[in-house]
Amino acid sequence: MTSYKLQNISTGRIFDDTGWLLADPEASEPSLVRAVYQNKQFTLDNNKDGFYKFSNWLPICRTLENSAPTVTYKSTELAKALGLSNLYISFSGYWPEKGAKMTTCSFKETEAYSVCARFIPEKDRIMVVASAGNTARAFARVCSENSIPLVVCIPEDNIDALWFEKPLAKCVKIVCTPKKTDYFDAIDLANKICKSPRFFEEGGAKNVARRDGMATTLLSAVSVIGKIPDYYFQAIGSGTGTIAVWEANLRLLEDGRFGNHKMRLIPSQNYPFTPMYDAWKAGSRALLPFNDDEARDKALQIKAKVLSNRRPPYSIPGGLFDALTDTNGDIEYANNQESEEACDLFRKTEGIDIYHASGIAIAGMIKSINSGKVDKDKVIMLNITGGGEERFKSTHNVALGKPDLIIDNRTDVKEIYTAVEKLF
């Protein structure tokens, strides 16, 4: 449906998307690839439902049922509390009074509806997605409702994140790493499952559909504000969402109708799990060396479990380091208590519950304001990546997801993928 090519960010080579490409097949070094759309102007397609009104800049070949877009509005009460003149909130979640109808309550729906629309399911080929929680819930829901075979890999400690409006279809299987494991262990398990030709990896940050799906948060904001914001705040675990809006910003510059500047990107991490903050503050393109056991322990301490990626796309060409460098950006951090306080402030001022990751974004924004890093009269975009779960559950009964298999990612590779094959 959408006309586009792929570009190697490191070399600039442009090539056709011949299938489920996650990298340049001719590249000798790792690099993200980026979608280059034939249509250089951002337009909303109001003939399409929900999220797919942004299909002009999505690498898709079809649309799926029951999608919902991010909703952007100008804040009054939170802005007043923080002394801001032009605070715009892009809300991804469930808040029907604002028109927000993501029933998984997370902007991970933007990823799932884009990724799953990039391909036509093949017979006996099953997609595998690794997640710390919200991504699994979003992909499981979208695949269940659209009859797409899927394996989601998630730490067993995060299984409470897998709740759904209705029970999952049999085409979706939940595979967990054991208790006291983290997101990186789930990623490792997913990679080992994909050693079987029956399975293929979704790709995470490498998948242009995932990034361009997340980028619709900025497109939502620009369609309301009428211009590119000056500052951008979001919580990060992998940094993929921040990379995504940077790429969308570059496309909007090429369009030319929404300003000629780049947003200053200021994402935040949940202390004490701060690998990207630590590397950035050290001026290092590479993540600083760390002990895996210590990193896992820190990941288990944070309340925003979705922010616990130990191998984020920070250093790779086109990754977060490049995005922050290109936009004169910075990284903040906030602890669990600061997240709690920010969540309470948002509920008090805006009137809806939000996730801890969104609280980290707000706390990081407050720190940037208090330090003088932000001009209070400039246009600020706050990406609230999830919220409204309490609101949703107050009016809906939910079905809880249960593991179809619990297996240690350190198990023999063949034993892992053979066990998962038997689920289908």
C-alpha cells in the first residue's frame, strides 16, 4: 500500500525492501536501516480507520482491525503547575473522554499495528517478539484479533503485565524465562527460538515498521500543534521511540511546512538502571562495561520494568547516540520515588492514571525545567507512553495471560526451539 525504499543509515545506500529485511544485506558493518517514503509530504489519510490514518509514512502492505491512534492535546493544569506556556501531551492509552482508545493502554500498540501490517503471514512461519511487558501485551492482542501466529517471550516476573480485554486466540503462545530473570534474558530466549526455520524474529529497533509506528506519536503532535515541537520528553528502555521521532522530525524537515528545526530530545531512564545515561554523560558512543548480574539486579529494582533493556540500540549507526548528538539532546534519570510523585501529579492535574515509565518521563522533564535546560515558553512535547489501565479496568473485566511454557534461556538451543515448536 505504501511506496518506500530502505536506506542504510551508515553508508547511505538505498535499496528495495525485498521482504522482511532488518538490515542492509550488502552491508559489511552493523547499521540501522531507515524507510524512505516516495511521498515527501506528511498528510493524514482520514479515509482510513484509527492508527492507519498515518499510513502515508508507514511501511505497510495492509491494514488491520481495531487500531487506535495516539491523542495529542494542549495541557492546562499540568502546564500551570510547572509554569509552562506550551506543553502538549501525546497520550497513548485508554482515556475515552479524550478520545484515546488503546485498550492495552500502551503506545506499544503503534508498534504492533505497524509491524503486523508490514507482512502477510506465511504458512508455518511464526513471528517471535521479546518483551518486558507492554510490547508483549500489544502484540499478543493485535495478533490474537487478526489471526496472526505469534510467540511472545517475557520474564515470568513480568507476567502480570499480560492482561487482555478477552482471552487470547490459540495462535498466540506465551513463553517465559524463569523468575529472577529480566528483559535481556527474554531477548536471548527469543533469539534462540529463532534458530529454528519455523520462527522469525520481529526485529525490535531494527524493524523500520516498529520505529515508524512509534513515530506516529510525533505525527499526532504535529497535526495538532501545526509545527515541530522544540523539546521532546519520553522515558526510555531501548531508546527506540526517541530514535523514531528523530527520524520523523527529519522527514518533516524535508516536507518543509512544519518548521526548519530539530526537536531537542531529552529522554529519561529509571535509576538505578541507567546504562545509556551513564554512557552519554561519559561522552561515550559505546555503552560502558558492566557486570551482567549487577545489571540484572538493577533492572529488577526499577518500577518501570519496561525500561530494562541491557542491550539497547544506543551505539549502532542511526541509534540513540546519533539521535542525541544530532539534536543537541541530553538524557535525564529519575528514581522510583520521583516516578511515583510524577504519576500522582499527573493524576491530580490531568485526571488519569499513568504508568511508571510515563512518570519517569515527567520527572525527567521536571528536572530539565528546574535546571534551566528548558525554555518554559517554547513548545514542549511530552510523550505519555502508557496510561489509563485503572480507567479501563474500572469498566471492563480482563483475562489474565498464563505461560504456555517456562524455560531457561540457558537451556540447549535445540531443546528450546523444539519445546516451542510443540506448542503449535
